Amino acid sequence: MCLAIPGKILTVTGPDSLWREGKVDFSGVVKEVNLACVPEAGVGSYVIVHAGMAISVVDEAEAQSVLAHFRQMGEATEPTEGA
């Protein structure tokens, strides 16, 4: 099973080619991501990232919805007091 995570592009560096990269914020965790597959993405865009590669652009509402679901899943798996 594969999991792709939405993140917000903070910076973009490199030419518009295979070397195009950017820093992407995943709810406070910032990682370098290859942006070669999403030439239309720029600073402020939300992208879906899998294995260090941005594979598509999504709108902010969709990204926030997915992140909210991830937070709910995390809360559901955290041990409760007295358990």
C-alpha cells in the first residue's frame, strides 16, 4: 500500500526540469521534494507527495480535508488514559 501526503510548497529552486525542487511543509515538518512532475506548482501551491516526489497539485480545501482525516486517525490510535 502506498500513502501520498499533501503539503504546501514554501520555496522552489532549480530550473524547470528534472532538477526542480522545493521545500514543502507537511503540517510543520519541512522536507525537500522533487517538483519535476508538477511544473505548474509554485510557492503556496499544495501538492500530493509520494516517496519524495510531488505527483499532483490539489486545492487548499482538499489538502486541509485530507490532513484533518490524518489527524483524526492519529487521535483514534493514541492510547487513552487508563487503557
